[in-house]
Amino acid sequence: MKNYLKIKSLNESHGAFGKAGGAGLVALCLSAGLALSGCGGSAAVSDSAADDSSGTVVDDSSSSDFSGSSGDAFSVDITNAIFTETSGDCADYDNTLEASVTDIQRGLGFDAAVTISSDSDSCTLTSNSIPNHDFNDATAHFANNVAEVSQSFSIPRNPSSASSTTSLSQRLVNGVMLNGVILDLLSAGCYNPSSPMADSDGNTAIGCPDTSDWLLDPLGTDSKFGADAHNAHTQPGGLYHYHGNPNAMFDSNPGPNGSPVIGFAADGFPIYGSYFLDPDSGTVRKAVSGYTLKTGARGTKSTSNPGGSYDGTYIDDWEFTNAGDLDACNGMTVDGQYGYYVTDAYPWVLNCFRGAPDSSFYK
């Protein structure tokens, strides 16, 4: 068990999150029962930091303190952090994590809190559901204000493939990210022109079970259900949750083995960012979804059919054609480790569970 977590901050990374800064990777020793001071004090960051497979950092004299803004030596500040660890064992992320972030539109500060602990069978992730990045930017239209919501999940350490896959459900949290925010991919919107809340296209944003025909894909609509730049919005109780790529915790400048683990699905398999090391080409590239839009048209518009072309507005616009790298659940095995991958197209993160979801993820 490695018991460490490597991170680099967003403003030190390449890609959409800002220009490269002067800092390299940060290795934080997270040995169970040991304070960070027992791993050499505060973590050092430098231009010349060199990381090896054991998580050791070789650095120059530059350093930054990642012991947490509260001064608690056991707490690691992951504000705007980009993770780089790729282990599929949730126990390798044992620690207490914190972040200080802002609700941009409201101008309010929030403190995120995440605790990850483990035993021989599972990990327990507890959080207050506040992300490690700012949220509710000018593009967002949240129906409810973000609020702290305490949640706890049990993540199997040794997940295995079940005899059959399990479908996503509105009654089941799909996964939880390492920053403590849940993944809840399905909407409660659908084509229902008879609803008094239907828009001019006949779609309603709420009130539809997941068995509905023409269920809306949150990221397939122009409004994205009022989501912010992190593809997230709130539920009625103020619970902040992702509907797709969190645009956080990984970036477009992955390491030599691809994107890091950014969370775990309800069945215990890891969720990676978008990039993987292609064993055929030897290059690091984005994973490609196996889903493609159906050809032709949906049919004649009626009270039960929205009509028009298959454009991705609805989940039923897509079909699995095995056209990419990933299976029907949006996962694959790389170097012996099965995991789900964030993709640029439907189903965005996952579409079913390869293993059996843990009961703690049921709502």
C-alpha cells in the first residue's frame, strides 16, 4: 500500500486551467497514523522536482506548505488541486482533506472537508459536499443555493465484475469524487408536452422517472440544467453534484501514464480523467466513448415523440456501437486495472456499473 497522494495546483498546471507555473509535482506522504511532519514536514514544490514510481520527490530549495489552512498537520489543502496518483486502490488516498473556495455569484466563502479512511475490505469517504474549486460562476443558474450536506460512502477496495451490469438509477448515487462531491449523471427531465411545466419544445426539467422515454441528457441541452463551468448544479436541498466532466482534479497535461484517479464509482472501480496510455501506440491520449448518435430521425412529432433528428438532447439519441476505446459502461482495463473514464461525449463518465454498487450509494 503506497499511502500517498500527489497533487499539483491548478494555477501551476498546463491546459484550460492556466499557464504553467514554476512548481512541479507535490508528493504528500499520507501514512496512516502519521502526521505530515513525520514525512518530512511540509511538502516541497519546485521547478526541478522529479517524481519516481514510489512517490518520492527530489526538489530544490523552493517549498510550499500543504499542511492545510487550518494549521492541522493531518489535513491536506487541496484547493484547486490537480491530482496525479493513478492507483485503483481507494486506501492509497487515506487522509483528511480541506479546501477554501467561493460561491462566485453570491460572493460567499465555503470550507470543503473530506475524510478518507480504510480497512482491509473498504474505504469510507465522508464529506460536506463542498468542492475543492470555486463554483456557481456567471454561466450558472442554480435553482437552489449551495449548502453543506454531510454524506458518507463505503467504497469496496477489491471490486470485481458482476455476472451482469447494473443500470444507472435516479435512486443511486453514481460515484463520489476525491474532493467529496458526488456524481449524479441522470436528470429528472424528459419530453412530456402535457406537463404544465413543459417548455416550447415539450420538455420538462423535473418530475420524470429514469424509466421515461426521451429522458433529457443534462449535458445534451443548451441550458445544461443551469450547470456551472464544472458541469454541476444543485438539488433542492442545496447538494452540489456533477453531471459530467468536473473540469477539475485533472487537466490536459497528464503524466506519462495518463490521467489520475479523480474518484470512485459506486461499485468501487476507479474513475479516471480523460487520458490513458495507449498500449498499441505507446502514446498518451484521450479515451473515446463507444457511443455514437443514431442515424436518421426520431419520427413524427407527437405527444410521445419529440420528433426531429438525433442530436444528443435525449439519452435515447445515443446507441452503443463499440466505436471507441470504452465498453458500454464507459470503462476499460489498462495495465490490469479496470476503470471508468471521463469522455468528451455521452455518457461522459459512466453509463452502467461493471460491478455491484455498494448499498451506501443508494439514496
